[in-house]
Amino acid sequence: MNTQFDWTQIVSAYEASEVTGYSNTHIRLLCDTGMIDSRKIGGAWMIYLPSLLAYKKRQFDKRLSSA
């Protein structure tokens, strides 16, 4: 996991779901399992957007290569 965040690129789980089209539940699962760089602050997940977008690209590329 990234140890230093660029705080200008941090979004909430709600914003992350809006940007990616993933459900809020899926976003939280990615955070819980460490698949994306995120931190839980209080009760809310804060997500490093470049990490989430890289995850989404990997998933897209995986689908293309298996088609």
C-alpha cells in the first residue's frame, strides 16, 4: 500500500462509486481487501483515486485479453 498520499487526489467511497460506476459495497470490499490504496478515517473510507483508476484499468485489460 502506498505510504504517502497526494491528498488532492483523495475521494470518499461515495465519490469513488460515482466516478467508476462500481457500487459502494464493491468499493468498500476493495478497500477492506487492500486491492486499492485507501485509509479508513473515522468510519469512512477515503480512497486514493489513481489507485482505484489503475485497478479499474487492470480489470478492463483482463477482460479484453480473455475475450
